[in-house]
Amino acid sequence: MALVGAAMLALTSVASNAGTTGSIELNLGGQLYSANDYTIPGCCSFPLLTRENAFTFGGAGRVNVQNRDWGYQLDVQGDASLNGKTTNTYGGSFAGGAHVFMRDPSKGLIGIFGGVGDGSNNGQPAAEVFMVGAEAQYFFDNATFYAQAGYNDGVSGGYGCCGGVAALDSAFFLRGVGRYFFSPDQMLQAEITYDDGRGGASINADMTTFAWGARYEQACSFLGANVFAAYRGDYMKSSINQVPVHVAENILLLGLRFQFGGSGTLLDNDRNGTSLDLPDVARWSSYAAGTL
């Protein structure tokens, strides 16, 4: 998380320059985690927690630079989970990346992106990941539709007790995000992601992830920032030597987002500013590194 803080300070400095927009986000909340115990005959066993609550916190920083109809955006994002356990639970993840795009504020955006990151499962080495993909946004009155598709791969020094890679690799993802603006300073967002690849303790194990979420955000003049409440869910499943394994989590977050440059409204930021982000592949890969 120290890396996240340092990156945010650097992004704030860049965002102060003319011709750029930027945002910094801070959040905290609670996580409900559940998983099944399993034993692989002749291989290994994982005494997983069946249900566990955790405190989670995180942040993100983004800077967007646009010159006429093309531009680029730099991202950093990360989070950590504190539950007092030492093994087989999510510890945290960090990712950074860049987007290059063409955008018409009256119509939409098309571009490409890439990123790297790592995720830790408590008691296990980090799962290093990278991602590449294409993305597009379509603007329609007070609504925005945002789609991403791409490839992610990873490697870890995790368990691998069945001869596997112990990370989420050779995976493809699809992500869709919808935003509706009740006013220039009030936004409701919903999203869903599908990621499918190999991962976990067996090299023959398929790992499928479904993720979904919702967020309500509005400007708060008293704080000089936007306030938001968000929910996210993740469901990851795998089959190791024909033994089913699954992990599910539900997370509630409250947070603040500070915007720099532009008119300062949520709608203006969506059409002209830091409207892009990265999928949470580092988070999912951290589970593959020690749980799935």
C-alpha cells in the first residue's frame, strides 16, 4: 500500500499541469468471504475458512491527458484485506497500467490498454500478472456504456502442489459497465465481468471468475470531493483433479474521490477525463495463488 500512496502523490503532481485531468480515490469497508474445504487424494489438502469477515481498504489514482481527439491515461489501484488470518485468505493486490485512446466527447471512445500487478494470498508468495486489451465507450445523453475485452496471464511461487502454475494464466476476460447520470453531479454505475483461464494447484485446472458490482456517487461541496457507496461481488470456481473448489466474496465500500481539472462534474469527467480503469485480474490471481 506504500506504493499506492507514492503513486498517488506523483499522479497529483502530474494532474496539476495544464491540459490534464486527474482523480484520487480512497475507500474502506467490509468483506464477507466464503469457500469450501477440499482434499486432493495423493496430492494435497486445503483447510479453507468456510466463512470469514474482514476489514478492507484501498485507493486509486488516475491521470488523463488528451490532445484534440486522442489521449492517454495512467492508472494505479490497490487494496488490502485485514482478517487476522495467516493462510488461505485474500491479502491484497496492486495494479498499474496505461490506456491510449481516441475520444469524441459527443459520441464515444475507442482504445487499447495494458497493465501489470500482483496479488497476495496470506501466507503465499505474490501472484504476478499482466493484462492487455481493447476498450470502447459509447455516450448517449446521460448514459455511458463501457466495454473491455482482453487477455491476462500470471505466474506465482504459490502452492502448485499438483504440479500446477498456482496463478491465473492464459485467461480471457469480458467486462461491461453502465453509467447513468441523474444530474451532472450524481451517477449510478453497474458492472459485470467474466474471466476464464487456467489456475490453481493443478496445471489441468480451469478457473472461471464472475464479478459484478454497483456504485452510487455524488458531489459533496462541503468536503470538496465526491462521496460514494459501492458493492462488489466475486465468485471464482475451479475443478482440481475433478474435485470442485469455489470461493465467493461480497464487499461493501464507502469512499471519497477527488477530481482535478475540467469542470469538476462527474458527467464532464466521464466524457473528458479519467473515465477508464483496469479489471481486477490481480485480485482474482491472488486467489489462484493459494486458495483455488
